[in-house]
Amino acid sequence: MTVLVVGASGATGRHLVEQLLIQKHKVKAIVRSPEKLPESWRNNDNFQIISASILELSDREMSEYSRDCQAIVSCLGHNLTWKGIYGQPRKLVTDATRRLCDAIKANKPEQAVRFVLMNTTGNRNRDLNEPISFAQKCVIALLRLLLPPHVDNETAADYLRTKIGQNNECIEWTAVRPDGLTNENEVTDYEIHPSPTKSAIFNAGKISRINVGHFMANLISDDDLWKKWKGQMPVIYNKSSVDKK
């Protein structure tokens, strides 16, 4: 398959690209700073660098770069700096999701393109009416007021749920919701749930970035796994030591 990745130079996007290359997919990455990418990728014939800022591409360029792709993955996020949180673009994830989906529809693919959005457990799947405590509702209300990136994550997933929906001829989607992200060097056992089994605010679980990348790569590659989770917002946790026993 040919997979377009945005956010490939990020902490999780790097792991996703590595897993896709291990699986022998062709990967196209739109990145603002190509010099940050590993040298091994640049020498890989299956890897293509597109040096650009995603929101500065024209509609024609967006359609061109996505035309031959069977899957698109967004690992975009806001930098944890004052400018990254409160500066522009405040709707980076949402606007990129919308424009990429518009590009897919403009290309009129013969088969639906798989769109994977990296999201967060702090965002509820309102299709499932996921219950949360009153205290967590209050904290999330504050996050919406104080942290624009949280609203951006919610709006991006809502775009897929409400604008793309479950029966789009051109696009099938999954929004992957990792919990507290950690850095590990190897893939370990992890578990997937339709909804959070922990409180994202008061009892967050852990998931390594490499495990998130591994799951997203498998979503794209494995037809049965895709059928299970398409149109949903699966939550991913590291498998606990207790479970391993």
C-alpha cells in the first residue's frame, strides 16, 4: 500500500512510519523540517519526503499528494509551548483533517481510502454516549476554555463522525485514542477497547508511542482489524503486568 503520513516527524509519527516501512509499505510524509528525519528513511526507496507545511498546500497539491494513497494517517498535534498551545494555527488538526478528506473526495478513488486520526482519551466518543463523572466533566469544560488544542482534537474527531460518517463512498475512518503516552524502544503487549476503561483525567492509563504506531500500522494493513474498528474511536493501553501473568 501507499500511505500518506502527516505529523511524521513527531514523537509518535516517527514510530508509525518506522512500522509502516518494516511492513514494506510505501510511505509519503509531509513534513516542515525534513532535516529532523532519520537518515535511514532518506535512503529508503519506499519513503518519499514532501517538504511543506500541511495547511499551506494548495487544494491541487493536496489532491496530487494523496491521489495514489490507499491510506492517510494524521499524527498532527500542537507543540507544548506557549506559541504551540495559544498561537496559530489553533485548528491545525481539524483543518488538516478536513482538507485531506476534501482531497480524497476530489480524487474520487475507486475504493474507499482509510483515514486514521490520532486523537486522545480526553475526547469522548459521542456516538457511544460514553459516561464520565461530574468532576471530569468540570475539568474538561475548563480544558475547552483554557487549552485550544483540546478543542481542536474534539472538533477533528467530530468532523469524521458527523461530516464523513459511517457510509461515505470515498473515506473510511478510525480515530485512535491513546491515553498517557510514554517512550519505549520496543513493541510490547497492548489492549484495545471501544471506550476508555480508566478516567483520562483522574486515573489515566499508559501507552507507549511505539505501541500506538504499531497499532495504527496494523489497522492499515490488516483488513479484519480495520473492519472491526472502522467508524469507531478505539482506546489503546499498555497491557498491565497483572494481565501478562
